[in-house]
Amino acid sequence: MTLPPPLPRSLPRADFFVTGTDTGVGKSLVAAALLRHLGRAGRRTVGMKPVAAGATQVDDRWCNDDVEALSAASNVQAPAPWVCPYLLRDAMAPHIAADHAGVHLSLEHMRDCFAQLQSVSDSVVVEGAGGFSVPINATDTLADLAQVLAVPVVLVVGIRLGCLNHALLTAQAIRQAGLPLAGWVANHIDPGMSAPVENVNALAQRLGAPCWGQIPWQMQSPRFNFADGLEAIPSVIVPSY
């Protein structure tokens, strides 16, 4: 693969860590939309999934849906080992899948791959796995990784029963890690939930960060282009951090 040349620093960096209140709440959908939005703003963008647990074999390679979605939304095609340093076959908690594979998930290696991606882009959008505090080894969590990367965090809230507690605890953990909560997205993943509007309003009053938008239930298809279909990610999210 021919790598893009290192960039002159003409734009301030706009890197983000996308986390969620749980697994399956739409982190990949939001991360891909954010990549496309930043690309439309003239930035060279690349997505990163530090650890992906759950892979299927396609032809002669192992693939993960989240990694594929991030790569498709990026306008910089970086080496696969930088984009996803750890691709694990078993769909389970990352540290358990790594134990099954006999692999040690290294925080330092993930950080180094992130730095490589920064060298060829203006914006790196990092997607976590599961929730913010998911373990990656015996001592470290994805919260530790976010802290080491030191970038603003985007929180995807799955709007379903229990989301208030999950979202508020996650926001508290983000701030305790010393990281800014840049914004949050409400993803309506349960069409049968009672009082969804009231729940979103309660979060808007308590999270202390702007809501970048809402994803309706009928827009859950991976073919839906979040940045095109909703004005949920405004241009103000390209700050000088």
C-alpha cells in the first residue's frame, strides 16, 4: 500500500473518541457519519477501531463489520494494522476474546497506531468497543485508552429503558478521566420504549453537553447516511483542541 504523505499542519486537529452507553447502541453508525462530515469540511479523515471482537472470513481475510464501516467512511486509506490493531474472531468482551486467542491487548500499541494515523490525517475518529469502561486486559480499560489519547469524547446513547442511568454514569466516567464530553447522540434503538421524548429531554437537561441529534428507529439501516439525512452533527464540532 502506498501511504499518503505526512500533512503540513494547516488545520487544527479534530480527533474524537466515540463511545456508547452499551454495546449495540450505534457507535459505528455515528462514527462513520462523523468521518463523512469531517471529510466534507475538507479534512483528511480516518477511522480507527483499536480492538474489534467478532470477525468472519471473507475470501482470504478476516473482516469485522465495524472496521469495514469505518474504512468505507474514511477518505484516507491507512494500513489495516493501524486502523484495527487487534482483530479478534470471537464476539465477546475484548479481554476475554483476547485470552481465547492468546493475545495481549497492549494500550501502548494502540496509542502508537493512533499516532501513526494522526501523521497521515487531519482527523482520527476512534470507535470504542461496548461501553466506556470495558476491560482490554487485566489492568487497563478503554477508558484508559481514551485518557491516553486525550481527545474529546462523543457519547452515543441507546434510547431504551435504563438509558438515563447508563448515560449519566458514562458521562461522569468521561469527566473523571479528565476528558471533554464534546457532544452526545440519542439513538432510538427500541421502538416500543415508553416516553422516549421525555427521556431525551431528561438527558438534555443533565448531561451538560450539546445533543448533536437523534437517530429515529426507522433509520437504523447501515445504508442510512446520518450526516446526509439529519443535521445532527453541526459544523461547530470542528474545534481547536
